[in-house]
Amino acid sequence: MPTDLPISRRGALQAALAAGMAAPSLVPSLALGAGKADDRRASPKRYDMKKSINLWAFPYPQRMNLKECLQLARDAGFDGIELNYDLDNDLSPKSGPSEYAAIRKTAAEIGIAVSGLCSFLFWPYSFANNDPAIRKRGLELAGKMIEAAHDLGTENLLVVPGAVHIPWRTDYDPVPNDVCDARAREGVARLLPLAEKLGVSLNIENIFFNGYLMTPAEMNAFVDSFKSKHVRVHFDTGNIMEYQFPEHWAKLLGSRIKNIHFKEWTKKGTDHSLESFRPLLDGTTNWPAVMEALDKGGYRGYLTFEYFHPFPHYPEALIYQASDALDRMLGKKA
């Protein structure tokens, strides 16, 4: 039979269909099991936790105002946003109940919750600083943060209680471990009455870089010593990834965890500065193990993506990427 005769479009289609029916093993499934759990796409298990993002991931206030950030977070599918307290901007000592009420109202109208309050001010105004004036100012600012958290309608205030060393600051004299511990405990104890009165939880963050509360056992002992439901843990997955593993911490911290930062890190890198953190899923964190440990511990709160470098171009891309990554961790993608 000649092989060079022209083949009609209809004939070619019929031939292709016949070949597909005759040899199905040669035709890959285009659907890849559509609608079924597939751990190449997302967690096959659904987790009952909420998505949040820290304001540092946005180009605020240089290119976006606070309302724009709130709206973008909501548009990207986040349930909450963690705001940051500073010496300037919308959340600062310059603001008070009326300003925070306006922010809370705007967030409610947009449909996004304030998942927590965070601040870099715990570093320049550390409770453990060798200068008594700086320690005093640190406690004053932390008190204002408690009031701001209350006015914003969130129970969560991240607290860094002290530091033996702060690698990225040249103005911080090292503090002996026992002195740091004593000052940290004194600081939290002085803040606790106000926190209890206003219903705000002082969530102690694990840092590792500061040389204090380096293990889950130390963190548990610190938190438990206050015997108050208003002193809990703010667990950060990335801060201990250099030498430890967040799934181990999550299991041991258990029900003490009140709020969470999801930060990505790679153990393959050589940079150990704040520049080393990455967008979610672009690292070596065992996220399925972390999620399972949190779930077994009964955690049902916010998972907050924290990242310090907004994209210089098309910054909303980072927000949508983080939202998609969290959806996959949470099993929200088929």
C-alpha cells in the first residue's frame, strides 16, 4: 500500500483516536487523577488553620499605604494580616485608640482580621540591655504595643524578651546568660498585669540568633514559670532552621503555641544573616512534617508568612505566591 498518499484531517483524527484506544498505556492521563489527592500538588490532608501574612512582605509605606496592603492581602486570599509597630508610620507612639479604631474598621470593611502585632523595636530597646534607660524605654514601648493590640482587636503580641547578643547591631554589648534571663523575666512580669487586664497574650518568640531560649525545653520553662494563659509562645519555623528542625520544636512546644511565623530557610546555603530567608517552599523545611506536628498539638490559629524583602518589581507577586503556598500546605488545593 502506498505510504505517500495525503491524509485528510478527519482521517488523521480517527487514526489518533484508534491508536489511543488500542494502546492506552502509551497515552498519559491528562487529568492526573483530577479531584483526587496528589502530594505533588498539595497536602492530601486538609488542616483547619488560617492564613496570615506579615506587613513586612509589602512595600509599605514606600509604595503602598496600609489600606492598599490590607486590600491586597484579602484579594490574595489571606484570612489575616500581622501588623508591625514602629516609631513612625500608622502604628507607632504617635497613634492612639482613635487611629487604631479606624484601622480596625477599615480591616473589617475589607474583610480581613488583624492576626497579631509584631515589632523590630524589641532589638534597639531590649529588656536585657545593659543600659537601664534603654530597658525602661523598651518596657514603655511594649506597654503601648499591648494597648495597640487591644485596640486593633487582636489577642496576639509577639515579644522578644531579651538577647545575649544581637549579631546585626553594633551598639549592643553582650549580656551574660544569667543576667539576660533575669532581666527578661522581670520585663515580662512587669508587662503581664496590663496584658491580662486587656486580654492580650504576650507570645514569646524563639529567635536563636539572640543566644537566648535556644531549646524547646528552655522556652517551655520560661513560659510556664509565669503560670498565666497570657504568656504563650510565638513559634517561628525559620529562626531555628540553621541547626535545628521546626517539626521537633512544634511537637515539644505543643499547646503553648499561640501564634506562628512561617519562614523558609535552606540548610544548603552559607549565608546565615537575615538575607538568608526565602519565599515559602524554596528551601529545605519539611513542611508536611511541620504541619502534622502542629495539627497533633491542636494548633488551629494563624500561619503567618514573614518575609523582610518585598519584591522590587511587581510586589504583589510575592503576596499571591505566599498565599498559594499556604493553600498547598493546608490541603486547600485539589
